[in-house]
Amino acid sequence: MVLFEPAAIAALLISALLTLLLVARRRRLSDSERSAQGRDRDALDTVQGWPPQAVRVMTLPERLAFGTLRRALPRHLVLAQVPLSRFISVPSGNSYSQWLTRAGHLNVDLLVCDSSSKVIAAVEVRSANQTPRSVARHQRLAEILQAAGIKVHVWRDDQLPTIAEVRELFKANKNDAPVADQDEVDIGGRRMIPVPEMQELLMAGDGLDYNQANEPVLSGFFDDLDAAASSRQSSR
């Protein structure tokens, strides 16, 4: 049987003790750093730290699609940029905050509802040039909507349908409210005064009042933030 010398045993004990002390010190430093970061975040004023600026809610293609839907379906409610958490209910068996992080913050470009605000369909206006993250986000959004029984219409931003095409599209759904054919009326049953095509109004107005700083925050902006956060976590 091999016996260790007292000096060797003492050296091993001292080495183990030093290692434990080093690990404990690093842990304390890490905790104090996290605490300091938390205090810095709490001390940062919401308005001063992130100076707010009002921007448009919809892009130009989305505004064109919104105007077409309003003209084609005057007895319906058309809502823009509505988060899933506003009109989708999920069971409380799992963490609701986790669902909000995964999907609840996603916005639907346009929602078509009946006069009681019951959702009939969702319209997504998409660009021909989408990033892989944007494609995945749209796919996740469509899966949730379809699972909830909501019909999803995807329109290309450079190939938007006409008023007549939108009416035919929504006539195909027998559960939808009646679609006005000739006489356009509002929700209260009053006949609407004819106005120029929405495309003409928007193109003229946007030409006079275009400012990139006023344009909406694109959905892809948040995809980039998610990617940056993931890369920081993986590098730790």
C-alpha cells in the first residue's frame, strides 16, 4: 500500500483550498457585476434612456392594402398591426410569459373583423425579398393563426389585389358577413361618398410628406435584435 508523505497531502489540501477560494471569488465578482448592471438599468430613465419618436403604423404597401380592404369591405372592421396577444387566447397550463416571448409579441399586418370585432381573416403584406428569419417568423405566425381557425391571406407588396378581387376573395367564405357589391355603405348602413382610389390619395400624400424617420419600425428590426441576443448568449 502506497502511503502519501505528509508534505504531499498538505500540498494537495492547500491546492484544493486555493481552488475553492478562487471559484468563490469569481462567483462573488460575477454576482456583484450582475447586481451593478441591474442597478444601472433601474437607474436609467425610460424616456431619457430611450428618447421616443412617433412614426407611422403602416408601410406604404400596408396602407394601400388597408385602403383596398376598407373600400372592398365597408361593413367590416379593418385593423392594422395587431399583436397576437390581443386576439389569441391560450391555455394557462404552461407559462404565459414564455408564450408571449415566443409568439405573443408578433403582429398581424391587417385583421378583417365583422361589425362585432370578431376576427374573420388575417392579411399579411410581404416583400419579395425576405430574410430567412423573416420567413421563419411569418411561418410561425401563420401556423398560430391557422391553428386558431383564422384564415390567412398573403399578399405580395408589389402585386396587391384590386377592390373587385378582394370582394370575390371574401365572398368565397360563407361565414363572412355579406359583402357590398355596388353601393358602398358603412357599418351604420349609410351610403359612402365616392372618393378617389386609395392608391392615388396615398401616393400623392406620401410624395409630399415622405420622411424616412417617420416610417414604421420594420418587423425585421426585431429579428436582428433576437439574432444579436442569441450570439451574445452563445459567446458566453
